[in-house]
Amino acid sequence: ELVDVSVVRDGRALVEDVSWSVKEGERWVILGPNGAGKTTLLNLASSYLFPSKGTATVLGEKLGGVGTDVFELRPRIGMAGVAMADKLPKRQTVLQTVLTAAYGMTATWHENYEAVDEERARAFLDRLG
């Protein structure tokens, strides 16, 4: 849930006084022209960006709050968008991308995935065709 959130960079508001609530099971599509703040809004909702003003609570965790660990939170958030493609390493395989997504990451680092992780990723890809 975003409540009266603003994100300001270099003196310019990327989003201003936005409130938005997503309930469990809902799916949203964000539409708008270039520069409208779509990516900023999604980065807030997925804990990759913190608000300059207002509060952002994601899955019961207040961003910037005491005890909130975004690295534990991110794997629980489901989000996809074109902007994510820029964060993927060019030589990363589709299987590696699916494996890293299960842990809320966009690229491998020093992870050692278990056999069950790879089986789940392959099963997911098989369902997609």
C-alpha cells in the first residue's frame, strides 16, 4: 500500500502524492505516457525504490522501517515489466533468469542453487512451452 507517496530526484517530482492499494490476488496493469511515473510506481511497489515522502508498506513490511529486510521481502513480490530487461545480464540464460527470480534477484552472483530449485525452474519453463 502506498499512502501519499512522492519520489523527488534532482528537485523534480517523479510521482507526487500518490496513494495506491493492491489487495491479495489482484493483478494490475499500469498504463500511461512516457514520463508519467509508471516505472517509479512499480519500483516503489517492489521495494527497489523508497519514497521521498509518504509511506510504502509492501506485504505488511514498511519500507525503511526497523526490521524490514528488502532482500527477504523481494522474493515474495511478483512483478514484471519491460524496465526489468535492462537489469538482466546479456549472457544470462533463460533458466538462470528464472532461478534468480525465485530469490528476488535479476542476476546470479555467488548463489548455489539446490537441485529442487532447478527442477522447479525447469517445470515452470516447460509449462510456458
